[in-house]
Amino acid sequence: MSDLEAFRTETRAWLEENCPASMRTPAQGEKDICWGGRNFNFQSEDQKLWLERMGARGWTVPTWPKEYGGGGLSKDEAKILAEEMKRIKARSPLTSFGIWMLGPALLKFGTHEQKLEHLPSIARGEIRWCQGYSEPNAGSDLAALATKAEDKGDHYIINGQKIWTSYADKSDWIFCLIRTDTTDKHNGISFILFDMASEGVSTKPIQLISGYSPFCETFFDDVKAYKKNLVGEVNKGWTVAKYLLTHERTGISEMGVPTPLNRLAVDKLGTNDAGELPETMLRHQIAEHEIDVMSFMFTMERAKDEAKAGNEMGAYSSFLKAYGTELNKDRHELIVKINGSDAFEWEGQFSNNGEIPRTWLRTKANSIEGGTTEIQHNIIAKRVLGLPS
């Protein structure tokens, strides 16, 4: 038996023994997603137990080094873990901006001390992070940000405002872009971490058309942030920010690879005598979508192989983000069609308390967050296709 075959056998046995039965069913909306953090309310004891077991093994972040709370797995071993979790329909034990945004940036740019302080708590789901990037006058032109930091020796005093800060009202810490030099647009930005419980930090939720309020306005009034949590060099935060964005965009793109729609359609509509969905047009639309998803999955695998070979994602992440978000939007359009009039029930059992229409409306933001689709197209045109500005 090869080493990988042995690893698969051991992993399969461990998952069978340690993944609770209730964690082997599809998540039924936001309430079933485990974000972790100091104030997170677990939906069940099983949800808490699943996080604790996976976190103790380092398998919430399987490829991170063990000394920083990870599993220390190779890319091939991590792929096997993902396959074995999918085999038993195991839910992800932890969803975290710390895992798929801040973590990679800290691994590349952080000091050893910063990694030891912050990465293990991310891996175990003990600290929930939010992202302080966009501002009222700095969205697509992010480098126009004006949140200012005043140097006070061993710390900064920060004043300003961020907007569209996802889950800022529920997060413990923030990774934030601040202006440390007003004379240079791009080379006057620094990347710093600080506690959201710090004096002078306040948040105000922004209600969306879906009825949810995942986004917030975030205000900083004389907030103290220590320089020991400055990631990378002072005034070089734009480099860290761009690297982090490639991981954010890749993470958003993965929303385009969900549970196959044909299962949902059969459960809702049943089949005809030939074992097919009775509605021909819908059947063809679902088939076309699933082909697109499969093609996108192969593209994602190719991108992972490139990363495995040591090649940076760079502008390629813009392609994945742009296409993945459109796939996710198309998916939820089809879910609405599958559910018919039930899809427009705002509250009640047929739409899972409005989960179907609310999520459909929420997907409209996918092509805006993490850099608009128009911005991604500009990046692709310039950096991938080599077209003139």
C-alpha cells in the first residue's frame, strides 16, 4: 500500500468515527454555518464537537504548518481529505475569513511571532475576523482610502470609516488597511490587525434587500493599534492587500461549485416514467449548468496544480472570481425556477423560512464584493490578455 493509500484508509476511518451524523447533512442556510469566534452561538453540540475535533487535528486548515495550528498535510493529502469528507457528505467544520483571506497573507508576510499569535486561534475557530478594506469613497479605487493612522511610537491612533465590512458586528478582530503616508497613494498604505473590542470601534449593520444584515459600516475614533501587529513593512500594505485579494477572489469563486442541482430538482419535482425531470426546458437548463460547473471544477483543479507547482495565482484569480460568481447567480436563478411559487414565500416551511428568496437576492452582491465583475474584466484584459489600458 502506498503512503497516500494508507493515508486515505486512516482518514476514512477517522472521519467515520469522529464526524457526527448530524454534520453529514447539507447545511440549511446561515444558521448551519460555523463561523467560530469568541461570541459564536453553536447551533448544536454536534456542531461544536465537529469543530473541536477537526481543529485539534489541524484539519480546518490541513495544509498549514503544524506549528501554526495546521494539519501539515501535503496538497495530495489535503485533496484526499476533501474527497473523503465529500464521500460522507461532511459539512465544513469552520467557515472563516481568517482561513481563506488573512491566513495566507500572514503565512507569506507575517513574522514568526505574528503567526504564532494569530494562526492557531484561526485554525481552532477561536477568533473571528473581518476585513477593513472598502470605504465610502474608496470602493473600486481602493487605493483612495482615507482612514488615517497617526504614529505614536509603539502604536498608531486610527481615525476613519470602512463600509461593507462583512460581519463586523460579530467579529473579534479586523485586518485593516490604513493610510500611514498621505503623500503617496499606493505606497502610503499599511496593513494592520487590531481587536474589534478596542475603545473607539463601533459598527452599524446595513440591511440588504434580502432582509439580512451581513454588511456593516465600521467607524474608528482614536482607536489604538499596536505596531507589533503591522503585517509587512510600513507603507507597503498595498502589496499585502493585493495578495490577500487573490485568495478572497478564489474563495468567492468556489461558491460556483455546490451540490448538483439535479438532486434538488428531483426531490422537489419528481421524475416521469422515463426517470427524467418532467419539465423539458428546465431539464436542459440544469444539464447545461452542471456541464458549466464541471468545466469550472476542472479549471479550479488546474489552478490548484499551478499553485502546487509554486506559481502565484495573480490575475488568474480574477477570472475564477468573475466566472464563479456568475455560476452561483445562475444556480440560484434555477433554484427559484425549480421551486416555482414556493420560491417567493418570504417566511414559512416551503422556502425554509425564506432561505430560497433571501439567498437568491443575496447572490446579487457576489459580482460586487471582492472587486466588481467590471474590475475583474479590466484586470483580465490588462494582465492576462495583455490588452492596452
